[in-house]
Amino acid sequence: MACRISDLVIDCRDPEALARFWCEVLDFTVLARGEEGVEIGPREGLGGPQPVIVLIRGDEPRKGKLRLHIDVTATDRDQDAELERLLAAGARPVDIGQSGQDPWHVLADPEGNEFCLLGGRIDPL
């Protein structure tokens, strides 16, 4: 038997603000709130094919490059239209030394966590 990723946990300064951003990006909803943070996930709830994201309050500043990042792919529009939507939601472009010819865009969420918008489209779940 194998494992499946069920949760992604992100330490952040403002779980509520980051939850709003990622809910907008992924069309997720808030599943739970607690003293430590916010859990967001697909509208159908836990146990589906997508992992939930748990945003935990942490005040330690980030040190260096993240060793893990999220890649997203549009489901209902082309990459250029999705890039505009993500920028309007609060993402910002990040230069990590890309060539400018890359088929992806490197962005950061409102707390500076890098993620990539890949080209093409994937089917929605």
C-alpha cells in the first residue's frame, strides 16, 4: 500500500489573509478555524483527490529559499488569463533567475511564498 498527500501545512504570519488568497487561487473554501490557524480545501471537503492546506500561525521569519513550493495549472482559461487573475488576487511576479523563455511564471503569495503557474490546462476535478 502507498501513502497519499492529504495535507500541506504552511507556517505564516496571517493565516486568515493567506487563506483568503489561496481560496481565491484554488477555488477552495475554509473547512475549519482554530486558535493556531485555518484549514482550507475543496468545497466537497476532506478525503477527495486534492490535499487540504493548513495555514498555521508562526512568527519566525523565513530564512532563505523555500525547499518546497506549489505549482498550479489553470483549469478553465489559458495561462495568460490565469496569470492576470492571480495578479489581481494578490500574487506578485518573482525573479529567481528564470530565462524569460520558461513555460511557467514564478509568483509569490502575499507572504512571499513562491509558487509557479505552469502552462497548459488540466481538467478540473
